[in-house]
Amino acid sequence: MKTKLNEIAVILICGIFIIKEVLTKDLSEEERALRAAFVQKLLNKQKYLEGKIRLVGGSNDFEGNVYIYHAGRWGAVCDDSWDNAAAQVVCKAFNKTGVATHGGKYGKTTRKFWMDDVVCQGDEKSLSHCVFTGWGFSDCEPSEVAGAICSDSNNEKLDVLSNLEKKKRIHEVLDVKSVSLRLEGSKTPNEGRVEIYHNGTWGSICADGWTLYEASVICRHLALGFAQQALQTDYFGTSKVVMSGVECSANESNLFLCAHEDFGDVTCPGEKGRVAAVVCTRRLADLLLDSTVIERTSHLQDVPMFQLQCAMEENCLSKTAYEIKEKNPDWQYETRRLLRFTASSLNVGNDEFRPYLPKHLWQWHLCHMHYHSMEVFATFDILNMAGQRVAEGHKASFCLEDNTCLPGVERKYSCKNYGDQGVSVNCSDVYQYNIDCQWVDVTDVEPGDYTFKVAVNPHARVAEQQFHNNAATCQLRLTDTYATVYGCVLGRP
Ligand SMILES: *[C@@H]1O[C@H](CO)[C@@H](O)[C@H](O)[C@H]1NC(C)=O
Ligand SMILES: *[C@@H]1O[C@H](CO)[C@@H](O)[C@H](O)[C@H]1NC(C)=O
Ligand SMILES: *[C@@H]1O[C@H](CO)[C@@H](O)[C@H](O)[C@H]1NC(C)=O
Ligand SMILES: *[C@@H]1O[C@H](CO)[C@@H](O)[C@H](O)[C@H]1NC(C)=O
Ligand SMILES: [Ca+2]
């Protein structure tokens, strides 16, 4: 409230200055200087605040809904994709560690959303360094605000990493012989809110943190095929929430093998009435990442920066490249060392893989002259032996198409001319090692042994039959002159 008043005051003062400007053309030097100083101060404040974070609505300054300052205004952050890694980035600003909250735990926002679908790794300098849909692009309701609880405890960071291991499996806590599972609230049997029977009553699952990973296990458990949607909704009605913090790896054969936080009288963050629900289907895409082609094609290349201007615009180089560009007038002649490789994924499912964003939200990328239909289709990371990321090459977005198809299958999707994007069954979307951004910038990575991880559809934005064939974890040996990638193993992103 206080800052709102401040803002109003600033606007009023600005208005008065403008009126004064119109009325009195001949100002004294002194007045002119005063006014210039005032405007400068205003601009400085804006610059100082840019990217700053505020937590609002909690019991202290270190917990609440997340607001970020951008372009002169505070705005909210939507809770889609919001997780502890993002909260970690938020809390770092206060030298603390954090956990995420969802569904406007600290009240609805009255401000517009600045960010949506924020995906952080946890070690970004600030929230604006994470991947998100773009400033002001959001389809979220005022109740879907992301929040964070920051605290001083040091071991929370470890907890974030081993969340799934820390929680208890459901079968360890409940006698699964007396537990059953059903979908309720829909006329069709393949969808509904998820209900669990235990101790004489049926109850719902808390919607907080409910994703396609968990939904996949529900559909498999009930022999209904694959999860097309994971919903947090009251659309299928509601009942007492009896289980919270359900978390699956997505390859479990039944729900009881998944982890959970609590059972019985549970606390469930988020809007009242919203519970976990699923839509199951028998027809779904399934991308299979080709790990042998990664091993076969990986190599180093030194490229002068003047050839990388498009790539720089799309954030395909590491931070030091941008620092060099700012500081060094001859930056064009500096070179970057790139680990290039081909990434290819074959749709082995029984339905098409279609982009997450509808066509009218695709972004035109002038530099590369095509539309991007998915904000993050793939991530490439290099981790050191301690598991810390030393380089990343996430592609901000991709153009999905049928590049090659198995014999007898016709190519349908093409990126040319605002064409429909997707990957047909038995076709592959291929990113050859020689195209822009298909690399990791390893200029700053010391020679040594590393883990190289490539993942497609890394945040399970698009439903698939399974996710344990979407990521390749490989060994990487980096020397002064060459790189080899070997021993790739497929798993979940
Ligand atoms: C966080 O810690 C760093 C170094 O320990 C210090 O320079 C910085 O001022 C601290 N920031 C806050 C907000 O306390
Ligand atoms: C089962 O239900 C009874 C009453 O309906 C209750 O007293 C008991 O605590 C419940 N047990 C569990 C494990 O929830
Ligand atoms: C599921 O995947 C994990 C790795 O993500 C693996 O450790 C586990 O064995 C798999 N479980 C099944 C049932 O395949
Ligand atoms: C895809 O290929 C598999 C194996 O070659 C084949 O069984 C299946 O019928 C093909 N599906 C389509 C839609 O072409
Ligand atoms: Ca897959």
C-alpha cells in the first residue's frame, strides 16, 4: 500500500512538472538543474529496482507472494511451473534458502502478471535469468500467484535436491490392501478427480504440485492408458483432501510406489475446492531421444563472435560472451568454443506430438526467420562431478517439424510459411549439429571429466506416453583440443 501511494505521488509530481513546463517556459538555470536532478533520480531508482524482488502478504519480509520490478512497475509471477528451484533463486536475494508456494497462498494479486511458466535451475543470479514466457505474457488468473518462504536453514538446499527421496512412499505408510483408487465427477470413465479410499471414506488428493508425472501413474494404475492432462481443478467436484505432496517419478506401475508428504488431516495450499484430477487417453505421442547420435556427432568448434550475432540475440551463449561484448570494442574478433552435437527425437507413440503453445502465441524470431512454438523444447547441461552446472545451452524455443520419417511415412509438419508444427508418429524432429544454437558454449569450462545431459520436453509441458526416454545422461571428456561424449543412458529429465 505504501509503495502504491509513493507511485501515485510520483505520478502527481511528474504531472505537475509537465504542467509547469507548459505554463512557464522561461525557467531559471537553478530550477532547470533541480528538475534534471529529480528526473535523474527517478531514472536511477528505476534502474536500481529493475529485476528486484519483493515478497508480499506474509508475516514478514521473507515470505509472501513474489513481485518483481520490471519496466517501472511491480508485477506478479504466475505459479505454473513454479517450484523450489525458483524459490531458491528468489530467496538468494535475501541470502536465504527457500521453498515455493502456489495458488496465491498469500492472497490474490491485484497487479498484472509480469512472468509465467518460470523455470529455474536454482543457481541463476536472479529470477529474470530463468526461462519464462516473456515479460507480460501470461494466461493466469489473479489467484494463481507464485510465492516463496525464505529461511536461514542451510540444509534446505539439499532438501530441494532430494525432495523425492526425503518423502515417504505411500505403501510404507498405508496398508495398500485396504486402499483403492477411482476417478470421480465425470460422465466418462477416463477422466475425473482422483479419489482414494481408506478407513471407510473416499477423499481427494491435494492439487498442489500435481503434474503429468503423477497423472501418468494414475492412468497406468487404473489401466486407462496415458495421462493427457493433469488438472488442478474443482471442475469434477470436490471432496475432503486426505493426501498431500504426492510426487511420482512417472515410471511407477501404481500410485502406492509414489512418494507423499502427509495422509489424513492434511494441509493443502492453494484455492479451496481445487483437487488433483486427470484425463487419461490411449492415444498419445512419445518422444524417444536418440542418444547414439549425440555420442556420434559431439565435437568442439571455435567460432568467431561476429558469426554468432543471431545466437547472441537468442541467448545461446554463456554470460561471459555478453560481458565481452559490453567491455571489448573488438569483441567480434573474440572466439567462443562450442560443443556441437545433433539432437534427434523420434515419435514412437501412437499420436502426434503438438506444441504446447497455440499458434497465435508463437513468437516470430526474426534472426532465424521462423516461428517458435514451444518456449523450452530441449535443455543441454554440463555438470561437474559434484553435480553442479558449469554450462548450459538451453534453447529458448524450437520450431517443431518432421525432418525425417521411417519408410512409408509421409512428412506432414514443416516450419516454413507459418506451417503447422508438430512431430508425426514414426517421424523425427532433428536438430543437426551445424544449426545455430544447437550447442553448449564451453568457452569457460576447464578441461576435465563431466556429465553431459540432454533432455527434450524437459518440463513435461506436452503430454507423452512416458518420460523416461526423454533425457540422455552422458559422460563428457573435455580436453584443450577435443571433446568426446560416451556412455549415454536414457532416463527422465
Ligand atoms: C548477502 O551476503 C553477501 C556476502 O556474504 C553480502 O555481501 C550481501 O550484502 C548480503 N545480502 C543481504 C541482502 O544480506
Ligand atoms: C479411521 O476412522 C476412525 C473414525 O471414523 C478414526 O477414529 C481413526 O482415527 C481413523 N484412522 C485413521 C488411520 O485415519
Ligand atoms: C524409474 O526411474 C528411476 C530413475 O528415474 C529408476 O531408478 C527406477 O528404477 C525406475 N523404476 C521403474 C519401475 O522402472
Ligand atoms: C510406426 O512404426 C512401427 C514400427 O515400425 C509400426 O509398427 C507402426 O505401425 C508405425 N505407425 C505408423 C502410424 O506409421
Ligand atoms: Ca517420451
